Amino acid sequence: MQFLKRKFVKFLGFSILLTIYPIRSLLASAIKAINPNLSKKQRDIMFNEGTERPFSSELLNEKREGFYHCANCGAKLFASTAKFDSGTGWPSFSEALPGAFKTKIDYSLGMKRIEYHCAKCGAHHGHVFDDGPTESRKRFCNNGLCLIFKPN
Ligand SMILES: [Zn+2]
């Protein structure tokens, strides 16, 4: 009985894997690499859902007024007025520009997190949490390598 149960669980795990895998590859193929000048690290984050090292982004100290754009397709994503220092080591924003992102639930790392992608090109940018400092309660935790800052 115990043996059958184990076999069943194993079978179940395998079928789930088979079901998830094609969806993941479909999603991946929906991402359009537009910018041919992206570095290997940028590609890894944007198309393979990687993460840059904390406190490595030059944008952490960016305090000028302007807008943050997608490093892949150039879409305008955040206004500098939404940027704040979260202390996490990644550029953080309390809100995104309307329609800038699409979200997806991410269960990697054994927890449920909301992952967001550029609505225009599908590139992965980061995760959004509900512990932000403003009324929106949002904290967009964005990889700096996915952003290009254009001062006003
Ligand atoms: Zn984009």
C-alpha cells in the first residue's frame, strides 16, 4: 500500500512537471529580445528570470528626476517620484506607470511571490510585495540591470 502510494505521488509529480514545462517554454518564447546590445547578465535576468547581486546597481543612488525605461524594449515603466530607498539593495518603487507590467505568480524559492514582466516585450523585471511605504503599499523590487534611466 505504502509502495503504491509512493508510486502514485511520483507519477503525479512527473505529470505536473510535464504539464508545467510546456507552459514555461511557451511563456519564454513570448518574450521578445529587441535590444541586441544586452549583456549576458541582462539577458539572464530578463529572459531567464535571474536576479542581480544586491547593492550592485548604479541606479540605487540615482536621485535625479526622470523616468525608468525597460532596458530591452525602451517602454516607460517608472517615474522617479515613485522611487524610494527600501534598504534591500535593489532599486525600489512604490508604483509603476499604468499598464507598464503584467504579473504572474512565482512559486520558486518555496514561497509565493508576485513576479512582474514588461507588458510590451515580456522581459522579467522583478517581484512586487505588499509592504511599500506609501498608501499603495506596493514595493516593486526591480533589477537595476533591466532599467535604463533617462533624466528629464
Ligand atoms: Zn520591455
